[in-house]
Amino acid sequence: MAPRVHKGKIGDVSSPKDGDKSAEESLLVLLHALDKLPVNLQALQMCNIGKSVNHLRTHKNLEIQKKARNLADTWKKRVEA
């Protein structure tokens, strides 16, 4: 009798969806970190991070969309103040 092969071991990326999940988790961590930084208009203009965050407002993951929208709104309020 042949031994059974178990797929999906811990640490194995068995499908592109697993990679997507990991990338999405990384995006959420990065968005959370960006929210903690003292961002001003000069910083936003210098590194174009606002454009990247704005692009994430249409991400397929609803949690990423929400976090990106909140971050963009926070930055907008800081710039207007």
C-alpha cells in the first residue's frame, strides 16, 4: 500500500491564492504602520505615497479598501489643517 501524501503543509504556498493572502496581510500591516507616521503635505508630495494609498482604495480586499480610505481621509485632514 502506497503512503498517503498530504498537501498544504504549514509553510508551503500551495496556490496563488495563498500568496495573495500573504500579500494582503502585508498591505494591511503597511497601511497600519503608515497611519502611525507623522505625514505632512511635503512628505506626501516628495514620495508619492498618497498616490499608492489612493490606488488601494479600489483593492479587491474590502479590509484593505477601508484602511486605505481611512488613511487617505486622515492625511487629507492633516494637510487641510
